[in-house]
Amino acid sequence: GGLRVGDILSRIFDKPLAILAASSYGGAEGKVRRAIEFAPNLTMVGDNLGSRILLVDDLVDSGISLDRGILWLQNRYGEDIQEIRTAVLWYKACSVAKPDYYVDYLADNPWIHQPFEMYEKMSAADFAAKVKN
């Protein structure tokens, strides 16, 4: 979820984008929380991550992935990082982590239906048929 937000911020502020792939939801309808998994490496152009990092995600729910993402970065790039800040679109009250920046605070912890969810189970043929109409 953070990829889309990160890409937009990267373009707006003309800053490089590094991608840390993580997954913690799966199962039926993608609503089953499981142990978080991170990719072994960042995907980025260049060798240097930089000293000031903005870790971006679509939302902070439990806060576990945000906290673990910070630890992942510190463990692999800690000697180069001076500062890590966090940003999300939606900040749920149930989170143990408080992002530095957020668009909306959700006191009632609703399930978020992302605008891009419709593409998660759509095949290329389904997409082509939808575009024709």
C-alpha cells in the first residue's frame, strides 16, 4: 500500500524512491493478519539510501509493520541514517506506533477499503473488458 503513496511523494518532492517490500495480510479477502515478512533488500537506484529517510505507508493499523520497518532500516543502513520519520494516509487509534505525519486520524479503527483493491483480483482480461466499456 505504501508504494503508491511513496511514488507520488517522490515525484512531488523530486526525491529518490527506495522500496522496502513487506507483507502482513493474506488469507480470505486479504483480511487475515499474519507475521510480517520483509524482502531481503531495498529496491532503489544508486548505492546510497541517504541520511534522512521518510518511511511511507498507506496506513498504520497495529503499528507493528511501521515499527519493524524502522528496525529493518536501522539494522541494514543504521550507520548512514541520521533521521527516520514516518508518514501514512490513515492513522488508526489502535496503533502502537504514532506516525510523524498523517492525513487522517481514525478514532474508531475502521477497515479501510483502498481505492486500488479492485485490481488485486482482476485479471488482465477483466481489466481489458472493463476499459472497453
